[in-house]
Amino acid sequence: MKRKRISMDKLRQILKLHETLNLSCRDIASTLNISKTVVAQYINEFRA
């Protein structure tokens, strides 16, 4: 299944919130109004 793209700004915000503030996927998702699954996928891709 093809993933819907998010903007580069949101991707940067995901990584910034995760790395600097150590927020959970759920907290990041609610802050940026996107699904927690999408947040987790991008964080996992960033770690790889």
C-alpha cells in the first residue's frame, strides 16, 4: 500500500520533536495532527 506523503516541514518537525524533546509517537502525532503509525514509520526509517 502506498503511503501518503507528508511535507518536508512536518518530517523535520517529527524528527526534531523525537530527538530533542524525546516525545512519544503518540504525542508527536497529536501535536502535528497526523497518525501515530506514520510518525513511527518515519522515525524507524530515520534510524535505519
